[in-house]
Amino acid sequence: ARFRAGMAYTLGMVRAFSSSASSSFSSLAVATEGVAKGGGFRSSVSGVQAVIFGSTGFLGRYVVNAVARGGTRVILPNRADDQEFMHMKVMGDLGQIVGFGNNSTPHILRDEALLGKALEGADVVINLAAREYETPNYKFGEINVDIPKRLARLAKAAGATKFVQTSCVGAASDAPNAYLRSKFDGEDAVRSEFDDASIVRLATLVGAEDRSTRDVATWVLKSPFTPLWDGGDTRFRPLHVADAAAGINIVAKSDDHAGKTLTFVGPKVFTKKEFADMVVKEVREPDNTLPLPLTLGLAMARAKEVVTNRLPFQPPAWALDPNMTSDALLALSDGCHYDPTDAELAGADLKSVGIEPRDISKGLSLEHLRAYRYEGIDYGSTATDAGQSVSLYKRHATQADGWQEMDVDAKVRKDIR
């Protein structure tokens, strides 16, 4: 009898799932008023529905995790199939992380009808979608200005009470490159449609999936030299991606930051040379950094763009290296790597929203770079048997008097390996 009852329940759930799966996208909208339940953690129901654009990007997965851990229902508009966001389904309880879109909606950000359905029932809208370099599909004017404006207008029409737009440190009308000027124009465009939208300007982000540290590590390992354009003297404050996501989540939840522009940067100032040295030390390779004049980099980038811009097809990924475009190089003297003063950050940084940003040069922030070490994560070209790599094999052995550190020499290390 229990088996039959269990089978009946299972079949009923399958029919219900099949019915909901075949329903229209508009069924994603739920009534959120007065349904909050639980203690406020991941398995709770906050009664809030958030729509996050750009969720499958580097920053996106961290923002989804930060938002969903409070029991918020998260809608993820995307232009691909379910596999693109499957890794984020576990960030919320059953049914709390919902994808919207599929392979038949590759240009969902241009389709107002689809966007309107995705935004039905939304309380909070967070836009992370952006592009640091132009592609044949998306130019700066569209992805950084027109689309944010469209999302803000549709979010307002859908009844959303909060809109968070991410921007970039150094965004200004007179910024040295087109990317940063477009980000500033995007801020104005969003505010023209959603006047109390919150703008969050982010510094260069560091984390396991970043480009900033991993690109340097790749150059160090695979190239005879690692170029440091403009002599490597550019100053910036890299920020850990988890801190950025935590701050964005707080801004999205609180009414205190409506209509404000906040600047999130890391606590420590680096030059590009110091940043590269930190990566070189972590991957344990000889220092092959080479300071070069910015004019040389610009000449190389523009020569490449003359060719790639005339191709009748999408250029290969290496040709679209976002760090090696003339627009990106123009920002090195200011732009995204602009170092705000303490006075400029007063009341508008991470600390003002209750987040203490971590020092990215310590702890787990650079743990992902161990994968770049030659011969294994505990080795490296510059490590020696009697020195650095051996020290990583100091183990804690159980002794009668408790935990005691045990030094392991090269021979024992070989056996452990």
C-alpha cells in the first residue's frame, strides 16, 4: 500500500512538473506579498522575487548566491539552455532559482515582449550585463547604454521597487576611452527611466574565474615576457568578487541606497607591476615582466583591429583579447584603474554598506593560481627541495601531547607525493 501511494505521489508530481514546464513564460511570476516564511536563510521564503541579468558571467554567479541565500526567488534570463545556469540551481532551495529563455532566445535583451514576461512579478532587478570590448553582435552604445535603459523602463512598468545597475570605477563623460564613457552614459540612461536606481561602480575584480590574475599567469607561463604597458605604473584597487557581490546584495535589499552612486574598491592600492609581481610569486615562476611604452601597445592593438574589424565573420577568441584592444589600453592612464581618494569614497564604499573588503594579496583570494604551478599545485619552477615546496609539506601529526608540526625533508616529500 505504501509503495502504491508513493508511486501515485511520484506520478502526480511528474504530471504537475510536465504541466508547469509546458506553460508559458508568464507563469514564472508569483505573488510575493505576505508569503515570507522561515528564518531568513537559504531554505526560507523571503517573499521577494529578483531578476538578475548577466547572471552567467563572472560576477553573476556570486551575486546569485548572495541574493538566493536569503530565501529570495531568483529569475535568470539567459540566451542559452539550462546547462548555462545549472551550477546555480543549488544556490537556492527547490524552485527558487528559475531560468528564463533558451536557445531560441539568443537576443533576449533586445526583445521587449520577452523581457516584459521575465520581469513580471519582480520586486528587485539587478543588471550585470555589460561588455568591456565591442563584438560584431554588441557595440558599446547598445550593451552599455540602450539595454540598461530598456531594462530600467520595463522594470518600472512591471512594478519593481528597486533597480541596481553595475558600472565601472572611472566612468565619466570625459573618460579616456569609449568603454568608460559608455558606462557613464548608461548610468544617466538608467536614471532617466528609474530615477531612484542605485548605481554601483566596481573596481577590477579578482576571483577564481577572473581575467586579471589568470591572464598574467598565462603570460608568465607561456610567453617569453609579460608586457607591462605604460611601464606598469598604473594604480588601481582590485576587489575580491565575493565582496562585490555581498555589497550589491545589500544595496538591492536596503532602501538606504536608493538613488545613490556607490564605489566599491579593494582596500589596497597596487601598481600594475606590483600586481604582476604578486601573481608571479604565487605561480612560482621566474619574473619575466617587461615594462613597455603605451604607444607601442596602442600601435600593435590598432594594427590588429584593422584586420579583425574587416573580417566577414566572428574573429577567434584570441583576436578579441579584451586586454589587448586600443580602447582597453587607453584606460591604463585612468579609466577602470583610476584610484579614488579616501575623500571620494567617504560614505559611498563597501564599508558604508557593512562589508569589510578583504586584502586580495592574502589568504584564499589567490588560491586558484596554484593550478598554474609547474608540476603540481605544491611545486613550481622557482621552488626548491630544501626550501619553498618542502615547507608546504609540513604536516600535523597526532602525538600523545596533541597536535605537533612535523618537518618533512625532500626524501619524505617524494614518498608522500
